[in-house]
Amino acid sequence: MKRYLLKVTLFLSPVIVCAFLVILVDPYEFINVFHIISEKTKIEVLNRTDESSPRGNLLWKSLHYKRNPKSHIMIGDSQGKNIKSELIKELSGEDVFNYCVAGASFETLFEMFWFAAKQTQLEKVYFQFAFMNYNLDRTYNIFHFAQDYFDNPAKYFTTKEIYYDTFINLLYGLTRNPKLVANTYEFIPQSEINALAEYRLNLFFGNYIYPEKYFKELKRIKEYCDENNIEVVYIVLPTYIAVDEYLRNNNLWEMRETFMQQLRSLGTTIDLDVPSDIKNKRENFIDYFHPNNEVLDMLTRQIWCQEMAVDN
């Protein structure tokens, strides 16, 4: 019997060690007991690739919002992911939780709103929306990257992605090797980034179906906000001028204008995707769709200074 127990123990020892490391490192602070790895390091690790960022940010931000909900929140996708809450607070005194997640479809954004509304009494919601995701042909929902763990906490110890994130956290924490967490865009020549952007233009718009059902859900959310005295602001960030050219050349500009008209019909809309020096310069964007961090800080100042002027 003792020999049998020893064999079982030896057989299970890798699982036990891995589970212990997950508890110790806790890459998403799901258990929230030990903090041997800093929050800054964990965020760098989860943002390291286009694969890890959507699932990582959705779990991290949903978990931390559930644990410490705020009445002011910004819900959006990868365009708004790097908007700094600290800068917003410095500009306006407003404590806004950035709940923007790379890869979030409109279905995901809707789920994120209803999730947030269940956690606290919201007072103000900023929606950062992008026309590139407003397409019925791109119907998917990644909210399960958070909900699965809320529904089944044991999944935190049985998912290979969690183990891999744990390992990268340990390795990066010990070596501080920047290549472990450097975004792949930093190593890609701009010619290749442009080619990837052209590919994504076709991915986003190649088979475009205007999503009337999304607008119905947006109206339902706005009605809920009105009934519960929640202020709503819609934000549209700029894209590189090549996106506008693609939409015009492929008879999609009218659809984009309809999208903007519908947003304005719902309420306060800050549209920064208008003709400007920002849109005309390729160096202002990481790819065609995402302003770089310097430009994003400038846009943040523009948005929240405008918000302060309206409030006053």
C-alpha cells in the first residue's frame, strides 16, 4: 500500500508542483494571496502577444473590476486599451476604470457593460467604439475568457494558458529579459506592418453586413442608462487615412456615416475620426487602426478637457 501511495504521489507530483506555482505566482491575482510578482510585471506579461492580450486583459480587468468596482468606466476595444486612467484623473479628477480589451467584438462589449452594471451602481459610462468591429459578419464573443473562471474557479488550475502565463511571469521576473514581454510589433518592419494592416482591412470589411441588431442592443443599453441616471458618452478614435480611402473605394463610406449618425442619435458623441493632421500621418499610428501612445495621450487630453468644459 505504501509503495502504491508513493507511486501515486510521484505520478501526481508535477501536477502538485504546477498548482503550487500557480497559487504562488497567481498571474491574474485570481487567488490574491501571494504577491511575489508585481502587478506591473503581470500586466506586461499578459500584453506580450496578440494571442495573450485579449484573453489576458479580459480576465484581469473583469476580475479586478469585480473586486473593486468603480462608478465611472470606459468600455472599448484595443484602440482604447492604452488610454491611461491616471492621466484622465490628472486632467479631470475623474476616477475612470479602463475596461477596454483588445479583440473585443460588439457582442463582447455588450456583455462587458451588463457585467459592470451588475457589480455597482454606475454613474458614467464611456463607450469607445470602432466601425471596424461594427459588422454582422464578424460575430463572436470572447467574454468567456473571464466568465469561464467565474463559473468554474477550478479551471484556473487546469488550463494550459494559465500555466504558461505563470511560467513566463517567473522567467521574466527572474531574468527581466525584455524580449519575453516585448510586443511583436516592435520587431516587425513597417512594410510588414502595413501589409498586415491591408490584410486586416479585408478581414474587417471584406464581407460587410450592416448590424442592425447591434443598434437595437445599443438602444436597450441607453434606455437602461437613462432609467438608472447613468451618463453615457460615445468616443470614436481616429484611424489612419488609408482606412477612409478603403471604405470609399469599396462603397462602405455610407455605412460608416450611418453608424456615426446612429451613435449621435443615442447621445453625446466625441468623434475624433475626422479629417486632421493626425489621420494624415502614418507615424501617428502603430498600424492603420491604432494611434500610438503619444498620440493617444494627446487625444486623452483633448477628450477630457472637452468633457471638463461641458461639465462646467
